[in-house]
Amino acid sequence: MSTISIENVTKQFGETLAVDALSFDVQPGEIFGLLGPNGAGKTTCIRMILDIFQPDSGEISVLGGKMTDEKKNRIGYLPEERGLYQDIPLERCLTFLATLKGMPEKSIGPQLTEYLNQFDLCHVRDKKVKELSKGMQQKAQLISTLVHDPDLIIIDEPFTALDPVNTEMVKDILEEKRDQGKAIIMSTHQMNQVEELCDRILLIDHGHRVLYGTLQEIQTKFASRDILITPRSPLPSTIDGVMEVRELNGRFLLALEESAEPHQILKNLINQGIELTAFEIAVPPLNEIFIQVVKIQERGKYD
Amino acid sequence: MTKIWQIIKYEYSRHVFNKRFLFSLLSLPILVVVMVLVTITIALFSTDTSPVGYIDHSGILSEPKPIEIDDSIFNPAIDFVLYKAVPHAQQDLEAEIIQAYYIIPEGFPQQRDIELFFLDSPSSSAQSQFRQLMLQNLDTFQGLDPQVQERLQEGSMLTIEALDGSREMREDQWFVVFIPLIAGLMFIIVVMTSGGYLLQAVVEEKENRTMEIVITSVTPTQLMIGKTIGNIGVGLTLLIVWLVFALIGVVVGGQFWPFLQDISIPTHYFVVMILVFLPAFIMVAAIMSTIGAIMTEMQEAQQISGLFSLLITIPFYFFQPLMENPNGFLAILLSYFPLTAPITIPMRMAFTTVPTWEIMLNIIILVVFASCAVWLSGRAFRMGMLQYGKKLAFKDIFRKHEAA
């Protein structure tokens, strides 16, 4: 059973069509990347999943049906607009937010202490939230998203304001949650993080679906006829079937001729006595795919 | 329900267990206690308790029957000293052994004329006790029935009664005038405290951007119910604590000021106050949360809410005309206007008999207005809650709703 299933959902604000006949699903045990340029309709889409907005048409099923009070307790949400109660001590703030997620007060303490330790916030638990640094507040916000052990985690730009060490830790936590069978929707503009973490992605623009599938499927779809190799010995000036050779940080990108196939090139290189430590089909980075797709959409809009 | 309870607990405890609140909670009772103590101290030091002399040519006080005095700091028992001759009394007056002396002439029973000599005006206690002493020792007084004697000692008591017997006003119940004032003042303090905190709670929710997290855990209705009850609880705590202090004050003060022991609030008056104040509380709370949902900054929200506070207090500015003409056009107008009704209705009831149908109509108008205000606040809240940093136009509240 899908954790989230969205069928043909449309939402309009006045004259603006925020989400247009959108369909997708999110499975348990996957990290799902919800991507799109600013104003694409990601937040509206998340708010409809969370029952903050009602769709004008279409069906939304969350954790097996319509949203209920009980289901709200099984969702952890880190919104784009971060917010914690500023004038109260951190621990009290997180405890209050956890009680609103239906956690019994007695069980909050140990769970919260564990997370505070993990995020290195134990020493500031009695400090007022407003006295904490931006990074600390971001970590606190992540704790409030995760402390009640939700089955569905929706996180918007989770790595903002985090240093590399904490970024790695959060990534580990997200992977751990995925392995536990939780469904995670991650919305971010950091494409490298998407490449590292996401199993499937959905790219939306102007409210409708542009790309949808596994990362591999999408990258393969956008792959050019290029090969990336790491040779041990210098490359000859010409290689049969290769139009152009470009060096990229100690590796070489070979642009193939129209008729050439990658396995032929590999054969040619070996025949020419070139020792290789790596040979792979060059896959375009997600960042490039994102820019390319969004530009195509923009052109389509104005043509 | 548990979640509403959690919100109530959070809202209540974050204000009540706060130094600032404790200060405002105790400041009024402390101020009153200090004022009472100052009054008592002044009374203690300013009341002259030295004896009063008299020279009796009439023989009325030759062997006086002493008067019974409830000795208190405001009315200390004064000793009266008999002098044979004026020079002796004059000498003691100048030596400040006595505070004054009376000369009772021989023909006093007929002339009713008496002379008083003093350097500084003698205390009112000394004068009233001497008058009592004289009255009690007059032959005509002695011959009267003990009940008549008692009535004469107590003096007159004027009671005004309505022809249909619906109301009466006794001379010693002058404090009835103060009940609507005190009740109105209490209402304003509680409403402003609760309303202010509620306004702060809603605006902070937007300022802190916590709204989006909270409404994914509870419904906007649960959130608003929790916030409203929690913050009204703060105001009521203030009211209850002050009422307890007032009760203690009445009990303790009753030892010194006997009229305090006679204070009582008629049951029907009390019931009407509750029926008026309850919808008024809800109405003000709803107005405050509407302002909170529309505005983006606390300062701005406070300015707008200040205008409403001003409207609520209008009857106080018209206290005199309302007292003089409690069934006049102004009084009726103010009691039909929902924001001024909570103070005007109890005020009119203290000064006149307001027809029951009119009170009921005023209460119905208040309930209808409060319901509309709650509906409006619900819409404003849903529309404005996710508009961070953006002010919600008033007309937007009436637009076809887009939020859940």
C-alpha cells in the first residue's frame, strides 16, 4: 500500500493554477524527492497532503485514506517556513510540540533526550529558543519533526544552515528511517543531496508533472552519448569512434561519433593498450537535468 | 480533547508562571493593602485621643451615666473630665492636657445652647461622643422607651422605595453605586488581560511561524479553542485572586468600617452580570484573535485592539449622565451596542429598574454579535494563518474561502 497516493489533483488560487492534474505516489521505505523551481507548486502540494488546503478536484490518500486526527500524529513535518516558540526554553518547546503529536508526556523525556544528545543540543535544553544559533534552531526543528517516530516524514530543505558534520548526520538519520520502512518526502534545491539520498523523484513546474521516476531512469533518459573513463596511461591523440576528448578532474569525457557504441570504444581502448581503472556511461548530473527541463518548460510557455 | 487540553495548559502556564504576571497579579492587592495601611496610620496619628473637659452649670452631667463606645482606631473612646471652674479648664487646655472643653449653661434644657473652647479643632470622635453623652443624660431621654432611645442614638435612616415595590434604596447602601463601577473595572481588566494575551498568542504564532507545524498536529478550531480558554483562564485567575483579596479585605476591613459587613450583591444582579459578561468575554476574545490573524506585527495589532478597548470603556466616560438618567436615550443606546453593553447594563441596573425584556434583548444581541465575531475570527484565522509577513485585507475574510 502506498503511503501517499495523489490522483489527478488540481488546486487553483484565484486566477493562479497552483497544481494542475498532478498524480504521483510515495511508497513506504523510500526517500522521494519533490523538486521544482520556486513557485512550481511544491508547497501547495505538501499542504494538500497535510490537509491544510483542500484540492479543488482529484483524490488524495495519506496512510491509507483521508486525513484524520490520528494520522496527523503519524506525520512529521519540517516546513519551508521554519518556526519554534521563541520565548520559552528549548526542551519545553519541543515537549509541547511532541504532546500535540499525541505523545504521552512520560514517554517524551527519554526520546527527546536521545535526540538532543544526537544533535548535540543537550547543553542548551534549558535555554530560550531565541538564544540559540540558526543552526541549532534548525536541528531543534528537525528533532520536533522526528521525535514522535512518524511513519511519514515531509521535509522541506532539511540541510539549510547545517554544517557538513550535521548534514551527514541528518542524511544518516534519513537513511536509517528509510530502512525502517518510513516514507520520506524531501523537497530541496540541493541536487547533490537528491542524487545521494532519493530513490525516486518528481519534478513539477507550474503545477504539473515534468519528470517522475527513479533517479536512474531519469538520468538514463537524459544521458548523452558520452563515456567517462579513468586511464592509467596517457590517451592516444585519436581513438576510433570518438569525436572529442575532454579532461575533467583527472578523468576523461569521450564524445562518441554517431555510429559508435560504448562497447566498441571499450574494445578499441583495450586494443590500443590503454589500461583503465574506470569506464562508465556519462550520466548528466541532476542539476543539469533540472536546469535543462525547466528551461524547456519556460521556452514552451513563452513560444 | 487531549490536544485542546495541552494547548490550554501551555497557554495558561506560560503566562501564569511568569514573573511579569505574578507582579501584575499581586500589584493591585499590595497597592490596596498599602493604601489601607497608610489610611490607618494617618488615622492613628491624626486622631487626638486626649480627654475633653466640661464645666456643667446645668447639672445634667454632674453624675453622668457613661456611654458605651466600640473603641476602634477610627473612633477611640474619649475620657470626659469635669471642671469646677473655667480658669482651671483653660489652664489644662493651654497645657494640652485636654483637647477642648465645653461649658454647659444653666438654662441648657430650654436654650439648647452650649459653648466649646479649643486651640485646635477637637476630633470628630470627641465631638460625637460628647453629643451622645449629653443626649443620654438628658431627663427627657431617660424617660423614653429603650427602643426609642436606641433609635435616637442611631439617628435617621432614609429608605427610598419604588411605588410598585420593585426596588428600594437605603441611605446606608451608598456603595451600591460602586458595584457597577467595580464590576465594570474588573470586566475590563480581565477582558483586556485575556484579550491582550490572546492577541499576543495569535500574532506570535504568525511571527514565530509555528502555525504551519501546529496545524498539522491540531485543527485550527482546536488551536483557537485551546488558546481562547487558556487565555481567558489567565484573566479569570487574575479576577479570582483579586476577588479573594477583596473578600479578605471586606472581612478584615469590616472590623474597622462596619458598613463593609453590610455589602451584598443581589442575586438577580449577579446572574445578569454573568449572562452579560460571558458572551462579552467570548466576543472580545474573538475580536482579538481576528485582529491577531489579520495583523502581522504585535505593535500594529496592539494599536488596533486599543481602539476596541476604548469603545468598551465608553460608559465610564458617561458615568454621570448615565447615573442621572439611566433610562435615557444615551443609556439605552449604549446598552444596545454590543461593545458598550457589558458595562452599561450593570450600571443602569444599579441606578434604576431596567425592564426584564430589555435586559434579555441586550443579552441576545450580545450572544448574536459574539457568535458572528467567533465565525469571523475563524475565517480570518484560516485565511491569515499561513500568510507570513503579509497583512490580510478585511474584505478577504469574506471571500469564497480557499483554505480548509
